[in-house]
Amino acid sequence: MSTRILILEFEMYGIDVDLIYAQIPFQKIGENFDIMDYEIIEENKNKRSILALAGVRCLKIIRQYICQNQELLVLLMRYVKIWAKNRLIYSNKAGYLSSVSLAIMSAKICIEYPQATSLSFVIKQFFNLYNSWDWEETPLLLVNLIDTDQAFENDSEIVEPWRGFKNDDSSSETGSSEKRETKNEGNDGTQMSIITPGFPEQNTTFNVNKFTLKRIVGEIERGFALIEQYSRQESTYVWNELITPLDWKTYYNYFILILCRAGEFEKGYCNRQKVLLRTYLYNWEKEYEEYNLIKASHLIPNYEENVNCLNTTNDGLISCKLWIVGVNLNSEYINNLAIQEIDIDIGQILTIDGTFKHSSTKPESLYSVHTDTDNLGQTLGTFGINE
């Protein structure tokens, strides 16, 4: 599976590090090197490098040219990142928010309130603004889009910048016209659009689909409601309450454990499958959407365990990767069906193996196990996980 940019992933002193690689179209780099130099993009013919450089240039534009109060911007960015991570909506791969999208959302507040000096004030305005934002209709832009007829004309042929919503099924992660399996991916870049400033403009939330958007919006609404509630009480406790970690083990009633048989395939296979989890979950939830049976599903970001699971070729064990999805079913609707003597097989609903279909997915490489809150610990224990 190809990636949009080259990333070197490693761990240093217990901290996960993603180091982005980009080529610079110069033989030598002098002391006066400026990453904002247009020539770095204009002379670059490597698509991955252009996209990688765009991310760095985006953050520099925000820090140096858009927001005047740098200290307040940094504090707001740190706070909302803690909020997103603790509330489990921080993961671009899983279809949630990323550091860049949060930076753009924070910068928008700085633009709207340039004279602000209070962190509590900008946090309040953050939730106030995005609680009423129509994500499906209104993209979030910090600056006007660059006219590529005047600048970057050649590079716009290599990397097409974001230019609004597409109505066809050929959108790429950038909102461009590259071929993409949108039907299987469950996203087309139109559910949520948070656009980077500077060429090539990119949609940082392209991976968000309607089900992950529901989760993001739910957390924004929670934050807004808490601020409104505590504002009436004149309490400062709200700022801690906002970032209280979500206890997913008690918040969800059911759980789906997805396992990838890492030991049977080449190194890195399960990491590539991890990227496809949001696709599989989208297709699964979409299947039951018309029946209104699934109230919420949530791939728990950054929960990954190395465990032993059953080998497909013998009765032995093999190394596997394990991920967890929290699920709440629409109990009221299910109970109404039961009153009508219509049986609902919850086990069947929670069995998602049939959605593990992709051109890069090998047969029997993935399988799932479902359980509920009362039996989660016991189920995890069968894989050697003590929690």
C-alpha cells in the first residue's frame, strides 16, 4: 500500500516519533535557507516531498503570519490536543482529528479574536464556534486559496491542491482527481474539510467519515455544554472536566477485538491493515445503518497489543496484533423489536469478519472476537492481557 508521504516511525526514550522525509531540489543548503522559499516547491518534482513540505510550511504560516499572539496560540493548541487525545478523537488514521487540523482550528480562533489574551476565553470560543459549525457544508479556511494560474502552475499538475468538494467518486485524500476506492474507503473528503494554508492546500480531515464525524461532533457538543453549565455556576473546574480522559471500558457496553495474524505474513503487513480499519468499520456500520441498530462505534486510538492467537495452519499459537472497538447498540430500538417478537442476534451484529475485504487483505489474516463490559477483562485475559 502506497503512502502519501514518507515517514520514519521509531521510539525514543518511550516516546513515539514520526519523522517526515522530504527531498529539497538544491545541491547545497546555505545558512540562509528558508523553507518558505517558493523555489522549494516550484522546482520540486517529487509529489511526496511536495506534500511533506506543505505540512511544515502550513505550521510556519500559522505561527509566523496568521496569529499575532504566539504564546496564546501555543497554549490553545496544547490544550485542545490534550482534549482530543484524552477524549479519544485524535488519530488521522482512525478518521479523527490530527495535530495539523487542531492547529488550524486553533488558529481560526486567533484570527477571530486577535486581541484575546486569556486562555480560558479562547478555549470557550473554540467550543462555541465549532459547536455551531456546519462541517458538511462549510470548509474551514484560514486564508484565500492560492491562484495557481499565477503561482505554482507546474506543480499543480503534480499535486492538485484542494479546490472544494467533488461530486464524483474519484477524490483523493487531497480532494484531487486521483482514482480512489471511495465506496470502500467510506470517505470522499466531504464530511469534514479543514484546509491547510499555502500551496498545495490539503484537506487535513479527508479520512473523516460520517460515523467518525458523529464522534468528533459529540465531543465538541460535550465541551460546549460543560462550559455553558459551569459558566452559570462561575466555576473554573470546567477546564479540568473538559479534558477528563474518556473511560472507554465503562462508556461502551460491547467490544469488538480485531486481531491480525502478524506472524504468518511479511513484516509490516498488520501495520498496513491498521490503516484499513476505518474502512472495515465504516462498511460494517453502513450495513446496519438503515436498521438503526448501532448507536455508536469507536475504534480506540493508539490501543494496540502484541498477543498470541490461534494459528490457521495448526493448533499452535502465533503472534498477533490486537485492536479494540467500543460499541453501543440502540437498546431502545432493539427492545421495541423484542416487544414485536422480532429477534435480534446481537452476536451476529458484532461479528464483522465479513467486512475484512480489500485488495491488499490476505484471506484469514484478520478475525474478530466480541464481548461485553462484564466479560471484557476475561476476554482480554485469554490473550494474556491483564487489565
